[in-house]
Amino acid sequence: MKHVIEESYPISFRKAEAAELGDHLKHRHSVVLVGMKRVGISNFLRFFMYHEAIVQTYVKNGSEPIFVHVDLNDLIERNITAFWTLLLTRLVDAVQRSKLPESEKRSCRRLFVQSIQLKDQFFTVDSVRKVLEALVAGGLYPSLFLLRFDRLADVVTPEFFSNLLGLRDAVKQRMSYVFTSYRPLSDLAPDVFKKQSLSIFTKDMYLRPVGSGDVSAIVDTLKAEYHTAFDDKTTGALVELSGGYVQYLQLAIIRLHEEKSIPKAREDLFALLSKDEQIVFQSEELFESLTKVEKEMLLQIKQGNALSPEQKESAKYLWNTGIVSDEGGKTAFFSQLFAEYLGTLSMVLTTGKDFTKKEHLLYTFLKAHEDELCEREAIIEAVWPESRDLGVSDWAIDRLVARLRGKLKDHHSPYQVMTVVTRGYKLVKI
């Protein structure tokens, strides 16, 4: 198995969150792990799933736990049938690594092959049930970690929810789900995940930006990964500016890796990072993931206006996820970089017509393949080569394309960018 960086973290990493999640699994509860976009949920769960001391420290319920990692970023098509096929694939992989007898492993492999051949959703769901029953009958306690579950928000149905419930019933509640999402399930699809039903199905658990006591583990691994060295003073400034937000940390270290001379003064480091295109993109994506009310509350806070208890209640997601917190009678933002971005929203900006670095890379790539379909993966490779391991969101790609379209129009360019639905883009002459 590929080495997972997070398995080398100290067992004390995010101790409170690990203990809370472990307690849920110990009592066979299912959990929705909620956090702002790219706050580091996947980073935390890789630590939780792969660190050798986790089970002994936090999860002891009389059965041998088996963690099944299902990342919905791996879905080729965003639909329910693809979800069940991916889940069956990961479960059968887990069976092959387990202590189950070879006869059971062969039986599960046959189910998988039949499912692929039949391409029948009912058969696939039933195969998932049978594999789970085999694991439980073998004395194992499966926990299904469904990462980035919010990717399915637009396609889930009441039948799908019933199937999730039915799987737990089939093994007499001797399994758990751990969903990850930037919103509670009832917010993602309220017509499917009704609050009354969820109250007996899952527990919500919020993951905020990583605390100062744990962030050094992340910084050290990122510095090693990108072969970047800087002194403790710079590290401290970086940690403070990022506010423990993992995506800011990673993007900042990538930027420092590219710099010939790393700023020594905190204010110079802040000036560099606050204008970095990828960090601005990330701030924009985070802001756009919020509701209209939440956005308005952030701008009110940025302007120094006091909020009533009713206003805070209407935007409690901001406090639950740690985007803002109350300190010493004042409301503060989790990161100065994010606060700086919010400040630009209330300013009158002059939109420049010159391409930014990323816009230029995208245009150059599309121009080199004029009239050809450029798929999203190829665009990521050409425009975000440094972010291959981070993953680049669909939102970031679409937003960059929108900006390029606007500037081509401003320049009265003879070219325009066409969308090829679900595939990518192509540059064509008007």
C-alpha cells in the first residue's frame, strides 16, 4: 500500500477531534464530518484511518474495526449507479486485505465481477450488502468513510437514502458511516435527508481549522514534500496568516517554493501571499460556498458592525465551522488572508484587461489545441501542475474559464471558449 504521509503524525494530532470521532465509532454511531471547503478534513481522516495507534487509542468496541476509504472524487460519473459500483470496489478491496478465509474472498470477488458484467444497480446494492455481511460475520466492524459526499448532492434520492439505512439494518447496526461534507446532509438535500430521519441515523461533527499546537506536523510534512526550507520566524508567520487552514498552508508553501528570495518580515510575507492568485481563488471559492445571509454577515463583521443574537443564529454555520469566532467580546476571522480578501469585496476595483499568470497559461494551452476538446484533467496538468496532489476543484476551473472569457471579450478577441458539457472546453474562432 502507498505510504500515507499522515500516518507519521504524532498520535496527539487533533486529539480532541480524534477522540470524538473514535467515541462515535466505538458506540456504532454514524457521523457527518462537516467543515468549510478544503479545511483539512481529508488530511485528518487519512491520519485517523492509517495511523497504527488510532484503533487502540480511540476505537475499542469489542470487534476488530476495518476502515473502508471511499473518496467520491474518484467517481468517473457523478450518479448513484457509479457510487454503488465504487463502494462495492472499495469493499471488495478491503475484504482482500482482511483476515477472512480465502473462500469468502473468492465469493466477494465473484460478486464484483458479476456486478460489472450485469451493470444492474439492484444487483450491485445487494452485492454491497452481502460483502458487508461477510465482514461482520467474520468478526470485523466496518466503517465506511465516504469522503466528499457533497459531490452527490444533486443526484441523491429517497430510495438512495433508504438503501443506506437498509445496509445498516442488514448487519444489525454493526457498521458505521462517516460522511464528509462542507454542509450538514439536511442542508445538501433537505427533501431527501430530512432532519427527523437524520436524528436517529447520524451525528453532526464540525471540524474547524487546525489548532496551533498541531499545525507544525502539517507544515513539516509540506516543507519536506516541496523541498522548501525557511526559518522558524517565517514558519510562525505562515501559521498565523493561514489560521490553520490547510489549503492556505499548502498553497503558501508552494508559492514560497517558487520564490528565489523568501520574505523575512511578516508584513512582506503577507503582501506576497495575499496577492497570490491561487490563494485569492481559494478565498473566493470559500466565500462563494456560503449562503447569501452568511455572506452578508461576513461583510457586516468586516465593516465592524455588531450582530444581534438573531443574526448570529441565522448564520451559525460560520461559527460552527470556525470561519469566525468570538474572542474577547469581538468577532474575528480565522485567517488574515481571508479577512484581506473580504476587504476587497467592499472596494471599487478597476478590472485589468491583462491576463494573470493562470489566465495566460489557460489561454496558451487552449490556443495550442485550437478547435480541439481540452478535457479538465489536461487543463489541470497544464495550468496547475504544482497542485497535482492537492486536487483542483471544478469551481476553480470554471471560474478561471469565466475570467478568461470576460477578458477575451474585453480585448475584442476573435476567439471564444466553448464549454463541452461534463468533458471540458475548446477554443474556437467566432
